[in-house]
Amino acid sequence: ALLKPLLACPVYCRFCFRREAVGADGGVLTEAELEAAFAWFAATPAVREVILTGGDPLMLSPRRLEAILARLAALPQIEL
């Protein structure tokens, strides 16, 4: 499954499906939106892999990125 915590990308990637979302004004998912995503992952045991995308997730602050990764790692079915 894909999780897009960023709503904008810093660059144009040649084959990206989000070419229209380039720029600094896109923002990030709210806490409520992230909670909804985590709830969906928890309720969907068939999902074993989560890919962070939607731009470069490393643009997130280290604290926010760590929080997202920790929440995903806490779900027993998530392997990757």
C-alpha cells in the first residue's frame, strides 16, 4: 500500500503519476488524516508492505518521519 504523507513534490520526476503536484505549497497530511490511514492499515491485515511516497518523505521533519515509521512498525502485519 502507498502512504503519501506529503501533498507536494520538490522536483519533476520523469515517470511520476503526481507531476501536477510539484511545488512547496502542498503541505502534509494532518494528524487526523494520518490517524485514519493508520486505522485503515490496522483494519486491513492483508497489507504487509507500506511505501511512503508522494514526494520525498525525507523532506518531513525527523520527528514526524520517526513517528510515522514507529506507528507502522507497531502494526504486526506490516513487514516492510
